[in-house]
Amino acid sequence: MQLARYEVVEKGKSWAVSHDGQADGEYATKEAAFEAAVAAASLAIKQGHEVSISVPSTAGD
């Protein structure tokens, strides 16, 4: 079983979802990027993959 890893990352003043070393998408909020990562992860689960999603904390936490 392969691991599908999704990471929410900052991309300038916006957010993106990194998967397989490529940061895709441009989301106004970290939460919107997380929702996109969850949608992608859901498909990966249906395909039989193990899934990992990571989201950074807010600076100063």
C-alpha cells in the first residue's frame, strides 16, 4: 500500500496543497487548502492508499 501525503503549505500570501513534491492550487485561507487536501485524500483512500495530511500551526502558536 502506498502512502499519499498531502501538506498544506504557504505560497506567498496564499496557501497550496503539496503532493508528490508539487505545490498545486492557490487558496485564500489555510482552511480552504485543508478542505482541498481532504477531498484529494478521500479519493486516495478509495484507491486503497494510506493517507497523511499535515497542516502547519499559525505562527506564534
